[in-house]
Amino acid sequence: MLKRSSFSLGGLCIREEEDALVIADIQEFELEPTFACGQAFRWRKECDDTYTGVVRGKVINVGKRGNDLILKNTNRHDFQNIWYEYFDLGRDYQALKKQIAIDDHMQKAVLYGSGMRILKQEFFEALISFILSGNNHFQRIMNIVESLSVLSEQTIRYQERIFYAFPTPATIVQCGISGLTPCKMGYRTKYVANSTQRYQQVEHFQKKLLALESEDAVTELMQFEGVGRKVAECVLLFSHTKMNVFPVDVWIKRAMETLYIKKEVSASYVHAYGKELFGENSGIAQQYLFYYARKHKIGCG
DNA sequence: TTGCAGGGGTCAA
DNA sequence: TTGACCCCTGCA
């Protein structure tokens, strides 16, 4: 008879089953708003409606059974050291939603995006992924990140399938432009190569950004080739380096113009408006609004 | 099957 | 402020 045990972390009760960790009665964790909202590029939906992702060289499968969250291909140690933080399980999203739902529009947005969590991605992976996102489709970004990962040659087997860890900066530098070309990144190839080189030159780069004010961190990141304000703010937000940024892409711009500003304005105007409106919660508010605006095509005709 | 427009942005003129 | 940029995807 297999011994079953359980443990708790941050108020969560986690049960160790034969082939999974089960987080009983989890609040504010839904799969689609979290994995298919465009914040991360390495999560694929399975036929059984679960999601499988590659994070920090590990493959994990995440599903729901009622209100329980089911994590497969992992263990207590990784949950405590990786997944608790990665899935942002220490943050009180119910309290945050109350603060963000400042009016009818945002009430609808947080309701629609209920269960969304901001994943804490590896800084370097977020940097490269969002450099690739410029003038690009979500599906294509996923395909490029996938082919870039093959370069790592670091394979992970799960259920008869082979996955690849995201490459290290050293691997990308070693590949050079010619080695990166088969990934079909187009004109972004040199951005990836040059920005990786720059990243490698600064020790503990993310730590340095953590010590800066948010606006200074954005300026610092914009020194990288292929990184403008939008990409810089996405990298900061989705690596949990700064939560009070407000990345303005075409969807946010259209949504803010339609719902709040009531006229066409510049991206920098929208940015200032959003930061003023949402303050310290602007990053998470932006993500609820983005998910809501994109699904409902707000501002598209 | 083919051709064309456009994409979650950045850069340089 | 505006056009070019790789290449894939969706659509007619």
C-alpha cells in the first residue's frame, strides 16, 4: 500500500497522490486565463484540457478536478522551490481584484479573467520571448521559442515525448547569428543575439533592476537592442521584477481609448493614463484588461 | 492553389 | 512621425 501524505505551504493544503500533487480547494486559479492569456509561450493545451509546460528545465502538467489543482510530473521539493513561486500562489488575487475593479469596465474585466495568475517567468527567457513578440503572432512566437529551445539540446522526457529546456545565454551566444537563423526569427535574430550578449555582460542583472525604481528599470532594459518600452515592461511584469508597470500594446491602447479616454491618443498618453488610474496594481490590472479586451475585441470597429 | 494583408513592436531617418 | 522589417497565418 503506497503511503499518502500531505503538507501545507502559505495556507494551501497539498496532498501527495500516487502520480500527482493535489492542491485542495484552490482559490483564483483557472487554466485558460493563466496559460492562454499570452503572458507565457511554453504552455500547450492537451486533449484532456490540461496544460503542459516547460519551466526552468522541468516539464509539468497542470489540470483541474473541480476546485482542486492537479500537478503531474513533479514532487514536494519542486513545489516548494519552484511552483509555489512560479504560479504566484502566495498572492491574494481576491483582494487584488477588489482593488482593481474600480468601475463597471474593470469589474467586467476581473470577472471575465477570474482565476488568472501572473506567472513568474525566468528573467532571461522573458527577455528573449518578448523581444520575439514584436510585430508577431502569438502562435508564431510559440513556434520560434520552441525551435530556439531545441538549440539548448537539454532534453526532458515526459509521457513518451521529448521537451527542450530554454537555452542559456551562453548557448545563444555560442550559436551566433548563423546558428540562430534556422529558428526563423527574421530581423529579430540580431536583436536576440546582441541582447543576449549584453545580458551576459552584466552580472546579476535582474537583481540590479529590483533595486531600481520601476521607471529606471524600464530605461535600463530599453538599452537592449529590440527592447522598446512595451517589451521592457512586459519583461519586468512577467518576471515579477516590477508589478507597477503598464505595458501598452495595440489591444490595451484600443481598450483604454474606447473605455476611458474616448478618443485616439498616443501610446505614451495611454501609458501615463493607465499608471495614474491603477497605481501600484497597474501591471495586474493591465493583464485583466488585456485578456478581456482581446477576447471581446474591444475597440475593433 | 495562390496571392495578399497584417501582426501583442522597434529602429532609424 | 513614418515606413521598413522576417515570415507565418488567415482569408478571399
